[in-house]
Amino acid sequence: MLHRQQLLLFLVIMVLTLPCSAEENSLKSPAPLDPVIRRIVFERGESGYHSFRIPALLTTSQGTLLAFAEGRKNNLKDSGDIDLVLKRSQDRGKTWSDLSVIWNDGENTCGNPCPVVDQSTGRIWLPLTWNHGKDHANQIKDQSGRDTRRVYMSYSDDDGVTWKQPYEISKSTKKPEWTWYATGPGNGIQLTRGKLKGRLVIPCDHNASLQGKVVRRSHAIFSDDHGKTWELSEPIGEKTNECAVVELSDGRLLMNMRSYHGENRRAISYSSDSGKTWSDVTLDQSLIDPVCQASLIRVRFPSAGKPGQILFSNPASKKREKMVVRLSEDEGRTWIAARLVASGSAAYSSLAEMGDGETGLLYERSGYRTIEFVSFKLASLQPGS
């Protein structure tokens, strides 16, 4: 009898001490983030807008923070009267300017900001998308609406104070058979190494009809002449859309994508030719995701014996909750540290490297009632800190 009880106790201990599965590990809440600053930047009802969505954060060459968002006039829906709006901070996020409107096209939909700075010129490029305000996404996808989704570009040469009137670039960046289209949202990158150093790369996605079925796919657009002209990459797999791109230390690009593969995991793909073509899609089993947009940036390349560092942010759950920032020091292969930014409702996010070891995050929270800015020291993400 005693032997049987000892055996039972041994089995219980074995079960309790088994390593957690990837699923169990991904659902755990990491330690809370220790922010330097936490500020609400956009709030429902502000400046006559019903709500704000789709944040994009950028640090300019002068160190100014630019917070972009869609100002939704009448409701929270993705279609209708939507303007592209902006706030600026010149004190690292402590205070923010009054709201300014970059693009208001009457009752039409203007949005999906995905900015990037050309470091050689200081010009801030701002890819955007447009559609007729009375067209819903499904009407655009099945081509039953009044118009289609169009690709636009704007830029600023004065640190984000004024902006070029958006102009259309659909002809070189969208194929005729594509229906839905989105730039980013989030941020683009400029390549820092290799033969195509200086190339601007913008992560995008589209819908297309293939062999009688509609597919979601990611892609990129890029410019090798400092934004004068834009070209189109090959599509990336299927069952993907909103995406983020980062340059790796070996010269490849990594695309991290919202996935519809049914496993609540982020999809990834690699490019060995600076974004023109892409590998087959795989899933990163360590990055749980509720089928939502996410952000991915590089904050440091490997140097002087120090590893490179890449940051990733998303709602780390099967629901839009638990905004988490993760750190990788092996070029995105594994994620060695994570911090919980907010435990409640959270959705889209955008990271930006601010210099001096500090990073900013702009993200949706509280059921899309606010868009909040948080800054934190990168050292606070180190394992054991």
C-alpha cells in the first residue's frame, strides 16, 4: 500500500515539474514594464473625432517624436469619414502638440500611415491609402463598390510640421487584379548595408483573386532613388496581411505578418535580395497573436562584442489584450525577454527607437478609447532586470 502511495506521489511530482509547453509559456504574463513616461496621446471625443485608431510612431532625424493616427469622425468603423492626423513631441514624449490634420478628403477614408525617414536627406516619407468613404472593405474586396483602394504618398521636409499634399502612386505599387490594399500600418525602414544601402522599404498587404478564390497576402514596396519612384515586390505566401519588416545583420530582411493560418501565431518570411522576393511563410511558435497588427524594429546591430537587438510588440494573447514588448538578441530567431505594458484591452502598436538606450511605444488600449505612448529603457528588458 505504501509503495503504491509513493508511486502515485512520484507521478504527481513528475507531472508538476514537466516543462511548460510553448502554448502555456506564450500565455503567461511577463513581468510588468517599468516605463519612463506614460501619456495618453489621442482620446475618444477629442477635436471633434469620435475615435482614433491605427497608430504609427516615428523618431525624426532631429529627435522629434511623430504620433500618427486615423481620426474617425463619426464612429469606430474602418470605413467612412476618416482623416489622417498627427501630434508631435519635442521633449521625448513628455508633452504633445495640438492635433493637426495631414489629410482630410471630405467624407472619404484616408489612413494606414507607415512613415520612414530617409537618413541621407532628412525627408520623412509617409505612405498612405485611400478609399471612397461609402465603400466598406467587403465591397472593395468583391469590387462592388464605387471605387477601389488606392495607394498614396506624402512627405515632410520640416520635421513633420507641414506635409506635401498626398499624391497617388497606385500605378507602380498595385496590380490591377488587386482589390484591398494597405500600407503598413506602422513604419518602413531604410537599408543600412549591402549593394542597395539606402533603399526605402515599406511593408504592405493586399487581397487578390487567385484561381477563383480570394487570398490575403503581404508584400513590400521599395524605392532606390530616395522616394522619387516606387517599385513592387513579389507577394508573400497566402493567409497573411498587415506586416512589419526589419533588416538583419546578414543583409536579409525579415517580414513579420498577421496570420490567418488558424494557429494564433505570427507568420514570418525572409528576403535575400533586399525585399524583391520572399521565402515561403512559416509560423513563429513563440509569438502568440490574436490575428492583429504588430510592430517590429531594430534598435542595435551587432558591434564591439555586443549582440544585435530587435524589439517586437503585440497583444500577446488569443484576444486583443496584454500588450507585451519582447527582445531578441539573435536576429529574431528567439525572444529572450518580455515585459507587460498593459494587462487589459490592447490592439495595434508601433515601436520607435529614440536614442540614448530608450524606446517608445504607441498603442491602442481600453477598447480603442485611447492611444497611449509609453517610453522605456532598453536595459529594463534585459533578462533578470
